[in-house]
Amino acid sequence: MSVPEQLQYSEEHEWVAGLADGAGDVVTVGITAHAADALGEIVYLELNKGEGERVEAGEPCGEIESTKSVSDLFSPVSGEITAINPAAIEQPKVINDDPYGEGWIFKVRVEGEPGDLLDAEAYTRLTDESA
Amino acid sequence: MSASKKTPLHDVHVELDATLVDFAGYAMPLRYAGETVEHRAVRTSAGLFDLSHMGEIFLSGPQAGAALDHALVGEISALAVGRARYTMICNPAGGVLDDLIVYRLADETFMVVANAANAATVLAELLDRAAGFDTVVTDRSAEYALIALQGPRAQEILAGFTDAPLADLRYYAIMDGVVAGADALLARTGYTGEDGFELFVSAGDAVPLWRALAGVEGVTPAGLSARDTLRLEAGMPLYGNELTTETTPYEAGLGRVVKLGKPGDFVGKEALTALSRTPPGRTLVGLVARGRRAPRQGYAVVTSDGTPCGAVTSGAPSPTLGTPIAMAYLDAGHSGELAVDVRGRQEPVDVVALPFYKRS
């Protein structure tokens, strides 16, 4: 299962792209290929926060429903949502098809210190343990 | 996963990069390429399933039929040779221990096919209940692999591998034959709502038979996930969801399988007779969600004022209908607007007649 080197990861299986300095960065968030595969085909994605609203690191900010189950979506960072991917809302299967690309979920302008995130190596270890 | 038993087709599943899950103690393929593709393949062409985890229990001898009449709720002795019947084994209180298909292979030989999770219970009960009869009960589950080919093209595809007269084999019938060089029992049964066949072969013949069938264009390997949505669309109960020891055949809308009038006594007769005389306090219904959220097993069904009036037993987005569907037990006396509590939100649903899908 692919775990791109340049991304950072949460223990709840979200990825974060574009995190450099922390506060002020606009980062992109999605779920990992490992998570998408474990869920099965995603049929419904809902965010309970809109653009301009604040999300908290480690707090649920939406729900992901697959053919087999429903899971909470967590924000891996705190900050303000600046964009939500309309393609992921309308055709959530894009998350399965391209979890690190077209299947991105939302963008956040990071406020404060980002939470404890994992690098690719640590995330790979995490998924190996749970496999 | 390492503790799970492997079916004779395990290496094939690994080779196909299936997502494997433990199901009833077996490592089983949940999906291969994707459950929706697999589901659609069964509805439009053909899907190939490994069902080798299911139990095959044989009863033979002069009183095999009488023993099954006593042990099960159906009148099995009345079955013609070469025919099959959907039936149940109940406890003395009328609760369902398992739902079964029984095939009459010869005048004095019957094959009982049990759900994997219940196979040990069914075997123990059959041994116990058949004790006074002139019959031998044998568990042959480990000897058999079971491969199902299901879908509108199943007959045409299978015909390429056997001289058996498939066109003459009726629904819920079984015959001997040779398929792709392997001795097989060919049954026209299934759990998908489509035409199709279930092939019982020696465990050692499973891999070559699978490879032969899977090599045909239009045949898609399909896992448990697709099997579950297929049977749900077809309105077929799943043991552990719609059927448990706490449910009766009448609640499940399957009172027709209970033959109270058959000769002799059978386990559960007294309780089932009493249950048959009063309308059940709850019944199994079909639900179609108006929104996009799927009711799931265990979610509450509620009335418009939020009062709980039932529980969902199975639910999923229906690939064929394009909307979420579910089966639920609904308490008697409820009508009008209903909703399902989906994680704290009331999602409106409509009660519909089962099945959701019927093949044309």
C-alpha cells in the first residue's frame, strides 16, 4: 500500500500535504490508501464543518461511509477550512481511486502548532502493526 | 488471520490479491477488485464464489428422511431424489439455530448444507436428534470444496465445461456430473437472486475447476462483500443478522418452511405451533432510505416522534437500486412515517415489500 514520502500522517489515517513552517501554512488533507482500502468503496462523504469554519486536531469533522461501514473523519491539524473538494463530496469513490491526488478532502490554514504527526516511515510501521 | 482455517482455494485468493477477512474461522475473500464491480458482474454476467467454508453433513440409511423430518422444520422425507429444499433447524423454543439447504442425492442419502458459523452446532444437533433413527450422520465438510457460479450467463458458461444437461436442471435441483474433468454435484441453487449453480467437488479438484471457470471472459471472482449486497437485494436472510436463536421463522416471514402438519413430532413443534396461532410481535420488513445514508445492522427504527419501533438487521447502499436499502424487524402496529437513527440523525425510510430486486 503506497505511503508517499513527502506527506505526513495522523494515527487516524489522514495524510497532510504542504506542511512546512506550521502556523499560516495552507495544507491539504485526505485519507491514506491504507484507510481507503480498509473501508472498501466509499459511497458518502460528509463534512460537518464548512469553508471558513475551524477544525481542531484530533477532533471528528465529518463522516465517511463505505459499502460496508461508517467511520468518523478526523482533522489532523487545527485551523480554518479554506476549501473542500467538491469531487470528493459528489463522487466519493475518487478517494478510493486516487487517495493522495484527486481524492483530497479539504484544505486548512494551520493555526498554532500542528499536532503530533507521523512521517512516512512511522506511518508504515503503524499500518504494519495493525495489519 | 494466521489462526484462520484456509479453504482449498486459499492460494488462488492470495494470488488474486484478495482482501482476506476471518469469517466463521476461515480466511475468506472479502473482495478482489472491488465489491461494486463484483456485484454488477453477478447481475449482468457471472460471478465466481468460493463457499468452501460451508458445512456439508450427510445423512444416509433407511430412516435418513424420517430423522430429518424430526430434526428440521420441513418435511424432508417428501423431497424427490435430485431436489433441494430451503429449511431450518430450530431449538425447542422455536428459535432458529440455522437455515439450511437439504439436497436429496439418492433415496437414502441426503446432504445438509449449513452456514459455516453454525456447522458445528448443526452437526451436534443432527447427531443428537438422529440418535433413535436408522441413519448415519457424517460430517464431510473438509472433503468438499464448494464453488458457486452465479449470474445470467452462468448456464452458458458452465455448459462449456460439462456434458451434464444443465438446461434440464431446475431451480432447487441437483445432479451428478463431470465439470472440467472433476466429479461434481451440480446444484441449481444460490444466494444472489440470480440464476446460477453451486458445484460441490473434492477439495483437491477446487483449484483446477476455479481456474477453468475464472479463465472465461465475463466471469469475475466475487467476495463476501458482494455476496452480502446481492443477497440483501434479493431479500434473503443472513444467519446472525435476520435469523438468530432469538428470532422465529414467523417473525422472519418464513413460516411457510415450517410444516406443522407433517407426520410425527419434530424438535420445536409445540412452540412453533403456538407461535403460528398468533401474529408475531415483530416482522421483518424491507426499508429503502430516501437519503444517501445507509441504515446499518443495530441501528434503531423510529417513528416520526422519535420513538423506537424496531431494529435494522442488515443495510447497505444497493448497487442495483442506487439507494441505501435495509432489512429490519419492525414492531407490530407501526405505520406512517418511519426513520432510521443514523448516528444520531433521523434519516427517513419507506417500508417496501421484499425482495428489493427480482431478476427478470
